[in-house]
Amino acid sequence: MRVISGSAKGRRLTPLEGDDVRPTTDRVKEAIFSIVQFHIEGRSFLDLFSGSGQMGIEALSRGAAKAVFVDRSRRSVDIIKKNISTAGVEVGAEVVNSDSLSYLKISREQFDLAFLDPPYSTGLLQEALPLTVKIMKKTGFIICESPINEELPKKIDEFTLDRNYRYGKIKISIYCIKDGC
């Protein structure tokens, strides 16, 4: 697992170990950041269900002004902090040790980009989406990673499912407000 581009390009990140962990592959990460490449510089990025923090770190490396990493696991939070330091992207990084749904319910921030990659087939993605919409800027993008067969809503408030991309057994779904896509 490595940072693909930007100021921390090539830096190796420490992955989380365990059977309950499923990090985003470099191939999928590269595809996601190609999709949103012109919407990162100077923007705010939410890495929900962060795991190792690689997505938020990639965003900071590519010029995001801020990345908030949210994970309920103390082990994940420790790895995220280590990886932020390894990548040298401490400025703009905020790590929150909290249940992701609880964070969404109390957050007062407004984000430009949000990446949601909860444990598969738990219903957490469907619960998190409407809460995430409430903390997004109107020009924002919500990026979801899920199994290819998981059904996601076509519309959540003003945000509409704009595109789906398939990478083997993984589906990437992009939500935005149609005027802002």
C-alpha cells in the first residue's frame, strides 16, 4: 500500500492486519482519484470508516486543504496517525476516534469530498449516505465503495447517483448534485 501521487508519492503506508480488514486496492484508489482529480486541490475530504487512512492521505498528498479521518477502532486510529506522519501530511489532517454514524450526526463541518467504505453487507453504507449528504457542500461529491451486487439508492435528498464504476467485485458509486457534477 503506497501513496500514488502528489507530495507524498511513493511513500509506503502501514496496512491494517486481520481478516476483518479490506483495504482499497491501489488500482481502485488510482481510479477514484482520477475521477475526482480536478476537485481535490484546496478542498476538504472526509475519509469515513478510514481503516489505515490511505484515502485521506492520498487526498492530502494531492493538495486537499483538510482531511478528516473517522474510525471507531483504536487500532485503526493508531495506524492512521502513524501513516499521516510517514507520509508527512500532518498539516490539515484531523483524526477522530468515533463511530462513523455518530460522527455524521454531530458534525458541523461541510465537506467537498467524502469517501465511504464501510464493512461490506452490513447496511452501514445505506445508513451513512443520508447522514453524509447533510454535511456536504452543494458542489460536493460522495464516493462509495461497495460490493458489485449491493444496491444503493439512486437519489438521497438533492444528491443523485451520477455514475457507477466496476473493478472486479468492487463497485465505486459517485453521488453529486446534478448541476455540480
